[in-house]
Amino acid sequence: MPTDDLHYLSLDEVARRLKARKLSSVEATEAMLDRIGALDPKLKSYATVTPERALADARRLDAETAAGKSRGPLHGVPIAVKDLCNTEGVPTAAGMAIRRDHVPAKDATVVARLKQAGAVILGKLQMTEGAYGLHHPSVDLPVNPFNAAYWTGVSSSGSGVATAAGLCFASLGSDTGGSIRFPSTMNGLSGLKPTWGRVSRAGVFPLAESLDHVGPMCRSAQDAAIVLGVIAGADPDDPTASPHPVPDYAAATAAGVKGKRIGVPKNLIDADADCQRALDGALAALAQQGAQLVDVTLPELDEATMQWLALCGVEAAFAHEATFPSRRAEYGAEFAALLDLGRGLTGLQLTRIQLVRARVAGELEQLLASIDLLFLPVMGVAAPSLAAMKARTPQTIASRLRYTAPLDMSGHPTLTLPGGMTADGVPVGFQIVGRSFDEAGILTAGHAFQQVTDWHTRRPPV
């Protein structure tokens, strides 16, 4: 097939064509590298592109295919990873000036698993400083491919832009307060934040270790299921990675939602009209497939959201203890302020944070015990502009994190899906929350929704 028709295929479709030898990995990789060369000078989604390494891997994988060997569903598929995932021999800066010369000697576990599964790594995707709220002043900001006047989401901004714009077939992101979910909704993607511990964090530079989640950012729930099946599971290099069995997520998506109880919150705060339309449309689509809609009341989330900021600060301060405050001048102002906040906490304040965290986790667990799935907005404002995001106070930050940060504190899995478009042509997302380790359940619901809607097929005008 012509290479100019490749870039917006689903990962699943590319994998099928590669397996059937209707497409070679070299052809797919060259097409992606050509598109990166043409578009990324404007979109700025990549921190580092590794064309020679990618093409060498593609040639080797094509040879394996010719010899009848397959490494699995990612064999020969070009993807990219967020620039906090260590990649052997490739700079991994985590969005930080202070780490721009860091070249790891070993892959992060998630990168090693992608390679073992036959993925071709195109490069490292741009991100905010240390995976917090703003890009370092030395970094060119990734540009929303749907509308340059709009936010790209943080901190996996490059992952969102590159996957949406057809510069990779899937990507990895990380989520500490919403950083898979925000760029997924702003760029029209299907982004999965797994249960905390479902995916190893070994070799992934931390923002806040007890809050950090690594997961796939893809163009469909089915694609996310495929990638999760590769990266999930126990890891001797990360004792917090759960030994919980890894199911066949991709096969599980065929189960459908008939009889599933979906929680519909009746006490949402500040959800705008676009947000509400996306939620209502998704609920109606799944109800038509036999899901049961159940009215529920959310626990109070705002206190937990405010405490998230301090908890993130103290854990980030610990992660940066060797270089902050001793090298403060190399940090951006906002990230430095977060580290100062964390370093200034008292033991009593930290105890209060932990108790609030335990409360919200327990209340969410109780709520999910009465239903199968919970539907939420990603943010109250469906698609904020860059101008609107310039207002950054603890209060505005907390209001934006209301429906994301508590789920990092509790560790529950969530799947963000596109469910609409604004008048300015920017995607609108919603999220499906599941019980711990029920990624299969939320992916099944997401796949069912995408079988009867086409929001996930909308592409940016680039």
C-alpha cells in the first residue's frame, strides 16, 4: 500500500498487515520517520528521534518475519516512549535541563518489554519538566495538532501530540495527577492509566513514586489493550510491580457490556456543556448495548486534590534530593516551587495527607464495590485554551485535577476516551474508572463504545 496511507492506521491493523507480510517493518518505519521529519519541526513532539537505530531494528524484525518468527502483536510496529523511560544508549532527560546529558546504560523494564515484543522504538517524546505541570523554559512546547491555540495536556504532551498526528502508532505516557488522561483528551486518544503496580516503574524517572503510573496512549481501546498486555506484570527490578496475573486484555475486549452496572455521578462540579455531552453520549451508547445505568454520589474529592499537591511535592523533593536545592538555577520556577513545598512539609502535615489519601481511596473502593464501572469527566472544562491555562494558583491547579488526582492517590485504573469535539475542533474526552486490576473491564467498555461511535477516528488537520 502507498506509504502516505499508513500513518493513521490503528496499531492493531498495522500489526495484522505486518504479520500477513502485506507491509514490512522497514516500510512502516520509513513512513513514520518521513512524517516526523515533515511535521515535527512544527509540532515539536519528539525530544529525540533515533532513525538509524529504528531502521536497523526494522530490518532485523523483517528478517525474523521472513524466517517465520513472530515476537507477538507488536512485531515490527513503530512506536515511541515518553522521555522519562530509560532507553539504553539514548539520551533520557525527563524534560529537564539538568538531565539533558543523561544516557542510560540499561532500558527501563517497559522499554525492554516493548523491544522483546518486537516494537520498533522511533525515539523519545517530549514532556514537561520532571513530569510536573510546565515545560522547562529551554524546551519548545509541543503543539496541539487539532488547534495550536489549545493546551496539549501535561506531562505526556509529546506522547499525545505524536500519537494523534500520526508520528507513531502508539506511545507510552505516565500519570501522576492526570498526565496520561489530560493529553489523551486534548489530542483525541484512548489513554490508559493502569492500576498502580500493574506496570513496572523500574527505570522510569519518578515524579512521585507512590503516585506514578505508566501506561499506553493509543488511537483506540483495542490498541491500548494490546500494548498493556506487553508491558504489564511482575518485575524483579520493581518490588512494587504486582504479581497479579496478566490476562489477555485484547481478547477480553470482545465480551461486551451487557448487564454491566455503570455509575453515573449526580454531584459533578463545574462540568461544562461539552464535557456533559461527551459523558451523556457515552452513557447512552453503552445503555443501548445492555449496560445498566446507576445513579451514584461521588465522595468529596476536593480535599484529596489539594493534599495531592503537597504529597506530590514531598515525593518529588525526595526524588531530586541529590540536585535540589544545590542546583536550583537549573530548574524551572514552577517545578522549583513544588520541590520547595515538599521540603517544607512537617511530619504532622504529612500524616494528615496520608489520612486524607486513605479516606478517599477507601470511599472510592466502596463506591466501585456497588457498580462495575464509574464514568467521570477528565476535567470540568472540556478543552482549555493555552491562554486559560496561564492562570496557575494552587486553587486553579486543584480544580483542574479534581477528577484525576484522587484516582492517582487511590491507584484505581482509568481509561480516557474521546467522546466529542468542541466548536473550535478540539477533542473532548471522558474517563471510565474500574476496580483495582480490572483493566479488562474498562477496556471492554471502551471498545464497546468505539464499536458504535467514530470519535476515536477523527484526525487533526495536519
